[in-house]
Amino acid sequence: MSQEERLEKVRGEAPEKRPTVSVLARSTTHGDCPCARVALATRTDLDKLVKGTHFEVDFGQDPQTFLRGQLFERRVKDKDYAALIQLLRENAGFAITDARIRNLKSNAAHNETGLKQRATETRQLLRKMVRGGDDAPNIVDGAVLTCTIAGRTAYFEADGLAAAAGGRIHVAEVKSFPLTDGRCDNGKLGAACEQAAWYVLLCRRELVELDLPVDAVSHEGLIILAKGLGLEPALVKYDLTNRIVRAEQLLDSARVDEDVLRAVGDVQFPSAEEDPQQRIEVLERMMDRVGTQYRPDCLEDCGAAKLCRARAQGAGLASVCGSSIARMLPGVRTLGRAAELASGGVPAPSERHAAAALRQANAVYERVSKGGAL
């Protein structure tokens, strides 16, 4: 049985989640979680598996935010992308005198056949843009990029744009959250940069297959935001180098190791039609087999996060306190063990650094609690 067939068997009748770029970008923070990696490789929708249970995670886009995003994107692309072209000229140094625009969405069907057609066209356009042909577009909207995840080809519909000048391609992301006095929401900006980094990585992988230089795709992303609370577009540039490296590492880790598949054994993800309690029991068996890596920020985008948190709390794992606390306790897995070391327990070699800090902190606490001075 091939690995692809084995992964299909692991997913079983569970609902499928197509690996979009936004899904991959969110997965960047979960690359060290075996259960999340198995879900990504098998394309299992964890959000739907916990739906209707006590562990259902309430996240999603606010309708007003969604509407604002649509209006802002329309503003950027109105009148043959006039606002975008002006931004590229004034803020990105693009000397665009003859705008050659290709919107791949306009003539393609909204199904898998359409995605494959656009993927073929995207590859052809990338070749032309890098080689600098006279008929090469300098703005591409609606590109579809491909890569292999766990032995299967996945098609990624780019939400952003590609802008080129002099054979150099830049990825542009259009987001409607406000940029005020040069500042914006760091979390939202980080997410936009993660998506842009994925587009850069996937574009570069296409160029490798075309035997073209990967540095033709710039590491600098163009993030187009709304100036203030209005919808006037503004452009800022960000270095995506580190994010591109992380994305590549995640893509490599999506190839589920043989030992992880052996650990899964005969356990399958449950069907969304099963009784909610049965779904949770099966998910827990899967987690017991392969392991998890809970952190509080998992609650932002992982469907299984509340279930993982409950398991981590039950086991007293240090990770429930957050990444900063966990980093201060190297080698110490549980809070109970941290308390033992603070009280003078004999540390293992991997716990010595944390044990010294815990004993010192405990001594200070004892003095303060007894009314002594620091």
C-alpha cells in the first residue's frame, strides 16, 4: 500500500479540508505537533470533527470584516487596477508605463478543472515574466500554484497578486485592516506576511521545475493595506526571508514520517456523522498514538485546540502556561515536576538549568510569604 493510500485510510470518512495557502500559513506554528501534521497530510478537517461538542472552537471571520475586505479589494482593482498601479509606481519603484494585466479568474470554471487550467496558465505566465518577453504580463491576478503534500498534488489559489518589473517578480497581498501612522495590528500583519511567504515559496518551486532561477521571485513582499479607517490603499514592503524558511520547513515536515504512520496503526479519524462523544474518544485515541504539542496560541486557528488544552491541563503540562513560561523551564515537562524541583528535588541532567532557577525563585517566594525583605 502506498503512503497516499495509507493516508487516505487514516482519514477514513472524516470531512476533508483542502490545503489552501491560508491553511498552510496557519499550520506554520504547528509544525512540531504530530497530530496537526497527520491532519494536514490526510487533509482532515478538525474543525468539523469537534463541531457540536464541548470542545468546538469559535473562530472565523466577522461578516463586517469580510464585507470590508471585499470593498477594499474592489477599490484596489477598480478601473483596470489603477490604484494598484499607482502604488507600485510611487511606493515600490515599478516603472510601469504599459500595464499588461492577466486575470486568470475571468475565464476559468469555479471547480477543480478550472483550478488545473489556471495552474497551467500560471506556469506559462511565470516563464514569460522571468524571461521578460514582450507579451509577458506585469500584473497577474488569480494565479494557482501547486506543490506535493504527502504524495498528492495540491492546488493553491493565490488570494494575492503578482507584480513584475525587469524580470523580477514580487508577491502582493491585499488586506483591509487599517494602517494608521505607519502602524497596524501586528498579529494580522504577521498572518498576511505568512501568506505572502507561502506564495513566494510556491512560485520559486514552480521556477525550479521550469529550470529558471528562483531568485527571480523577490524575498520582499508587498502588503497593501487600508490607510486609516477608510479604504484608501497604502503599500508597505516587508522582508519575508525568515518566513519563507519556516514555510519550507513545514512543507518538508508535511511528509509524515514512517514512524508516525506506524504509531497511528489502525486508528482512523472519525466521521462527522458519528456521535459527538464517540468522535472525541476516537480523536483522543489518535492523539495518544501520535502525540500533540499544545500551546495557548493554538486556540487561534486549530480545531482541536480546546481538546488538546483540556488534555494538557489534566496532565499538568508546562505548556498550558504559555510559550514564554515553557521556555523558562527547559527539560521540565509538567508543573508538578517544576514544584518538586523548586522544593529541592534532584534534577535530571536535562533539568539542571531550570532547577537552579526554580530553587532560587522558591527561596525568594518563601522569604516574601514570611514577611521578609527581598
